[in-house]
Amino acid sequence: MVYGKPDKDGDTKICVKIVYDKDIMEEMYGLKEEDKIFELLTKKVKEVNKKMPAYKYIREVMITTEPLIKTTTAKIKRHEELAKILQK
């Protein structure tokens, strides 16, 4: 999930919350350790940033296995998810 987060200087920084499945990471990349998975996903974000203009860079990355809050039709409840993220 990509979202904007208010920054200290009044700007909005682009952030991402990545939810991964341990079984899929092991099957596709052969990774079990959380630090190795974190490194891989961070590397993927950096690859995306290289293709984007500087003002669109993803500045903050949150990686977790905790599923996103969803509706019964499997759509992300963005407002509830953002409230949960910004509380931390």
C-alpha cells in the first residue's frame, strides 16, 4: 500500500507498507530469515526509486507479515489502515 505521510516541514512524503507471505518468499527466493527478506524488499524499493523522479521517491518503507485491514470484498480500508500506521 502506497500512501502519503505529512512531514515535519509541511511536505508530504511518499511511504509504502509491504505485506509479505513467508511461504511465498521461501518458495520464490529461498529466504527464511526476516533480515534477508527485509534486505530483498528494500532493494526492490530502491530499484523502483531509480526509475522515478526524485520528488516521487519512496522515503519510508514498512515491511510486515501482518495483513492489511480489508473489506468483505478484499479492498483495503485505507482510512483505517492509515490511522493505524500514523498512531505508531
